[in-house]
Amino acid sequence: MVVLGVDLRSSPNHPSAVAGLDDDGTLAMLGTFSDDADLLELARTRQPALIAIGTPLGLPEGVQCLEPVCQCCNAENPRRRGREAELELARMGISCFFTSRGSIIRNLVYRGVALKKQLVKARHTVIETYPHATKVMLFGDKVPPKNSARSLADLRERLPTLVGGLEPHLSAVDKNACDALLNAYTALLHCREKTDVLGNAQEGQVVVPRQA
């Protein structure tokens, strides 16, 4: 297995999805995990070349937490909304949550940041991806809205064109599994040097498929 794609949930009480691909894009594994320790063990046993997590893995420059009110950093910072990578996505017309104070996804961001630190400490290479951006970059901006009922059916039709050996599993593939597969495929493209990197390293960069 060359790459792992992770669709992380904000709490271990809800299973997170994980997908693995071989170097030719064939499905190597598809499953779920609850605790971060479970993913760390999977990474230890499978030893992927790259792990892609579809969650913000860094905080905006000048910010140490995302709580609405705290004393850990200057309330005037950052002077802009969200991270540079998110602003670049917005300029590209790709919607996303901004990693900012009071964000509704702050618990997810905290978990993602901590998980990346653990994986890097264990000598794994980790990138941040964004499955909605991958979907738009690969399939165009006419894809169904990401939370619509049509979105899952659309992905079940499109993903087998990207991932070999997926067809027998399609009936069990839910939205989270689709996102894990999109993250894994983005990681595979990154290994093939067919991606662009948005944002800056201090805040955390987002890897997206390179447009033709």
C-alpha cells in the first residue's frame, strides 16, 4: 500500500473512514477507526509512503487556539479571516470552512492538529487535503453540492473511474468513505507530482489536484 486517505471525525465516538491505495490506484483497504491510536497502529503495520487527512492540520498565523474568547494571543490577530490556503480556495470559487476563532469545526481542527503531530513523531509523512476541492478539480464545478442527497450517488458513479477494485464495495460506501477515497487519490497524485500546494507552511498547506 502506497497511500492512506483519512476522513477524520471530530470525536472518536463517531467512526472515521480510512482508505488505502496501491501504487497503481487499486484499492488496498477500506475501513474505519475510532481512536487515534487505531490509525497510528494501522500506519505502523501498513507503512504507507504518504497519509492524506482531509481536515485542517494547522492554525492561522498568530493564533494558538480557536476559542471564541481567550487570552492566549492578541485578539487583533490574525488580521485576515482563516488561513492563506482557505483564502486561495475561496478565490478559486471552492467553498470551505475557515479556520478561525469560534469556528464550528474547531474540535475537528484540534483533533487533526494533534493527530498529525503523533503521525509525524512516528516518522510518517502527512499532507492536508480537502475532498470537496479534489472533487471540483477532478470533475468540474457542476458536481452536486457536497451535502446533497445526489452527491453520494454521483461519487459512487465517478470514484470507480479513479480507484480500481472499488466496484464490489460500492453498496457499502458512504459519504465518509467517499471522502477518504478522494483524500487517498489526492495523495497518490501527489506522489506522482500531479498536485498543487496552496497556502504557507507555517499555517498548514492544502494539497489539491493540478488542473490540466
